Amino acid sequence: MPTPHTPASALAELLDERGPLSLDELARACCMAPGWVSERATAGLLQGDQAGSSWHFSSTTVVRARRLARLESTFDADPQLAGLTADLIEEVNALRQRLRQLEAQLGLGG
């Protein structure tokens, strides 16, 4: 049975084949300035690896960065509040995916 994918997870899987992104590439992918990405990475809202003065991000970070940017702009949210909201959205998505898997294993899908 195929695993259901959300558009966000499909984008992350597509980008996964590409390899790590630089700070500038992540900024372009989420239509934000490099300084915006750097600030959120330094604050721990975006997970990345810092080597000297350069950052590298996994492709799955694009989805989270876009979500943070949308929350901040749509609701004029503080970056920390946008990060907390993104955490909750990601947790709900993970729980929904787990529920679908359990329902499929039990033959309860519908």
C-alpha cells in the first residue's frame, strides 16, 4: 500500500536527492533574505550545521523555513512564536501519519 504523502513531505523527498543546501540556497528556496535564515538558525528555529562562517541545511529544512516565513508574514508573528507553532504543526502531522499507518495495519482505512 502506498504511503500517503503531504505536499510538504513530497517536496522534502524531492529535495533530499539534491544534498545539503547553503544558507543562500535556503534563503532563495523560501524567498527570504540570507540574514533572515541566519537569524533563525542562530536562534535554533532552523536546524543546520555551521562550519566556520558557513551554514549547511538539509533539504527538509526548506519546508520548515517556508512555514516559519508564512507564519511570520501572515500573522505578524514573533519568530519564537512562529517556531513554536511550526513545532506543533510538525507534531500533529507526524501523529496523523502514525495514525494512518496504524489504521492501515489494522485494516481500518477508509
